[in-house]
Amino acid sequence: MKPASFRYHAPKTIEEALALLAEYAPDDGRVLAGGQSLVPTMAFRLARPHHLVDINGIEALRRLGVEQGRLVIGAGVRHQAFHRPVVEGPLGVLLSAVMRHIAHYPIRTRGTFCGSIAHADPASEWCLVAVTIGAEMVARSAHGTRSMAAAEYFQGVMTTALQADELLAEVRLPVLSGDTRFGFYEFNRRAGDFAMGMALVTFRLADGAIIDPHVAVGGAEAYPRRIAAAEALLTGRAPEAVVFRAAAEAASAAIDPLTDAQTDARYRRDLVATVTRRALEQAAG
Ligand SMILES: Cc1cc2nc3c(=O)[nH]c(=O)nc-3n(C[C@H](O)[C@H](O)[C@H](O)COP(=O)(O)OP(=O)(O)OC[C@H]3O[C@@H](n4cnc5c(N)ncnc54)[C@H](O)[C@@H]3O)c2cc1C
């Protein structure tokens, strides 16, 4: 099928894009970033936007670098930019490792980091990263700029606090300290498919005990989230199998699992226990 007709706009500056969104968002105007989620839904006529505001020509949105202890990722930065570490230390390695699980190579060369965060698929790897390490989402509109923490930003399946006339201009990730360990484990039936369940964990060790654990699960609920019960079981404990198993079981018990044609709630709970345990083992390794 072909998309329904729409008007195409190609701003060259952020200000032009914001003015176009202010004018056309009320008439179902949408941002077009990499197009890897939006265009297929238009082709199936699941979405019929009347206006597309293509941000690909805006040079200022391609920012990617560390500013004041935060990695700033502009709306024009594509998944593939993370192929090699973009920042020294664990954060760069973590982003590279996670990026390899997103879709397939051609999609990674077009799809954008911020597009994934705006689209907010429950199984988006970048959304899981944002939740786990405490990203800040920076939204701009003709009315001004605001930033949101992940807890405020993610609201449901493909639902965020972003308003229709707002551009997610950039996402800022805290640079992880050099001693941060991480583990990421994702399960899907075919390489490149969306995750059926995944976990990302980070922690540090002090005198052989776990400190500052972050344990988050994605692909299993409406949106990724940190699991406080699992983190509490890890804090102050040695990084060993019995502790990891307890934390993984706590994560499994804490979720309200999504179900679909492939997976029922019980399957997803089991899966969450497994992916969480494996992510923890990887971090310890
Ligand atoms: C076969 C296939 C497999 C895939 N597998 C995965 C996967 O395993 N994991 C994964 O995470 N993703 C996967 N994707 C999705 C892919 O990562 C997309 O690139 C991503 O979800 C959206 O980014 P985009 O830049 O292409 O956004 P677009 O498709 O251009 O936009 C998506 C939505 O977000 C809005 N939007 C985009 N950017 C902004 C912005 N800066 N501000 C405000 N709104 C914005 C658009 O208006 C639209 O509603 C897959 C896609 C395909 C086709």
C-alpha cells in the first residue's frame, strides 16, 4: 500500500521546524526523523499524518558529544553513530553493545536515537538505556524548552509526555564513572527482531560489595522501568550467583507482563527472570 497524501516540509533550522510544528501539529503534523517506524505505519495507513516536518536537513540537530558531564545526543544522530564508542569509559562501550541489538544494519543507518525515544516502543533498546541510566529528555517548541526525567517522560505503550508541537531536540545521558560495570541481555526469536524481553543493569563495587545498582527491564511491560525490589536485594551484597538469582526473581515478580500472540504472562515472567540474571552475571564477569 502507499501512504495517504501529505504535505512535506523540509526546515533547515530548529526555529523553522518549531514554527512548522506550531502551525501544523494541530492538523496532524508529525516530525519525520529516520522514518523507520513512521513510514511503515504510513504505508499500512495505520498513520495518516497531513504534514511531515522532515528534520534531516537540520545540521544543528547532529550534536553528539560530552557537555558538562553529560553525553548530548541530538535528534539527528542515527543508531549507527554508536557503532564505535562515542565517549571514553563504560558508557561508550555500553551504547555500542546495545546498538548491535537494534533492528538490522540498513535500519540502523537511518533510524535515530531520539526517534526511538519519541516513538517509545515498549521493546526499544534506547528507551531501556534512557530509563536505566537516568536520561534527560529535552523538548523544544515555539513556546520554549523543557527537560524531563525518564520517570516523567515515559507514560505507556508508545505514549510519552512529549506534546504534538514539541520536538525532542536532544537526549542527555550521564557519563558513567570509570568503575561502573554493566550487563545487557536480550531475547528474541530471530536476530534483529524486537526484544521479547531484555534487561540492562549497572553497578559498582566497593570492598567487594555492590553499590548503586540500577536494574531495568524492557520489552515486558508498557515501557521500560527500573525495578526497585531487585536493586534493594543487590545493594551491599557480594556479586554472586545466589544474590543474582534472588534479584532476578524479584524483577520477575514485580512486572505486570504484556501479552501478545506469541507470549503469555507466565512466559514473559520466566523470561524476565532469565534476562535479568544473565545481565547481572555479565556485569559481574
Ligand atoms: C524491521 C524493523 C525492525 C526494527 N527493530 C527494532 C528494534 O529491534 N529495536 C528498536 O528499538 N527499534 C527497532 N525498529 C525501529 C527503529 O529503531 C526506528 O528507527 C525507531 O524506532 C524510530 O526512529 P526514527 O528516527 O526512524 O523515527 P521515525 O520513524 O521518523 O519517527 C517515529 C515517531 O517518532 C516521532 N519522532 C521522531 N523523531 C522525533 C523527534 N526528534 N521529536 C519528536 N518526535 C519525533 C515521529 O513523528 C514518529 O511519530 C525497527 C524498525 C523496523 C522497520
